[in-house]
Amino acid sequence: MSEDFDRTVTSFFKQYQDRGMLKWAGFYLSDHTQQLEKEAHLATKIVSQQAQQSRQELTELLLAAFNQHLTVTLQLNTIRLNDDKVEEISGNVTGFTEAGVLINGHEFLIDDLRHIQTT
């Protein structure tokens, strides 16, 4: 019986075609998706704006954070109804592009950055 079972299993896996990760998309639990949404919301917050840093300061801080694996907190030059509040994003520098930086895989242009703080 064991040899018969082994042949059946072997035959099954020779003919089985995996569809990839699409079949796993339905297995996210509502608790898991809520936690992912909560983490995304916590990563972005609205705070009082800091002083505008020069392009050179921004670049030096980003390079130091990348080399030393530090977490950065970015303030963007975004327009808001209340001028003393800006968007702040925290994350790790994961790479650079021609005109910007990758923070946790999302690209931000250097020209759009206002202030950077490392932690």
C-alpha cells in the first residue's frame, strides 16, 4: 500500500500546476488587513513644519541613513489649507533614483522634501 500511495502522490505532483500567488490572496484575514492599514496610517501623519533644509543637507542625511541603516522621518513640501502643518512620513531608505530617494519602496523626489530627521 505504501508504494501505491507514493506512486499516486508522485504522479499528482508531476501533473499539478501551481497558479502562483493569486490563490493566496483570498487568505488574508480581516485582522491582518486591518493591521496593515493601521501601520500605513501610522507611517504618515500631519505635524508642524520644520525649517526648509538645503538640497545638500537633505542628500547628506539620506546617504548617511542609507549607509547606517537608520530610520528617517521626512517632511514633504505639500500644500495644505493650514500653512503650518505638513505631511510627515517615516521609513527606511531602500535606494536612490536619478531625482529622488526610495523610502520603503516608495519614491520621493528630492525637490519635494522639506526636512529630514534620522532616528
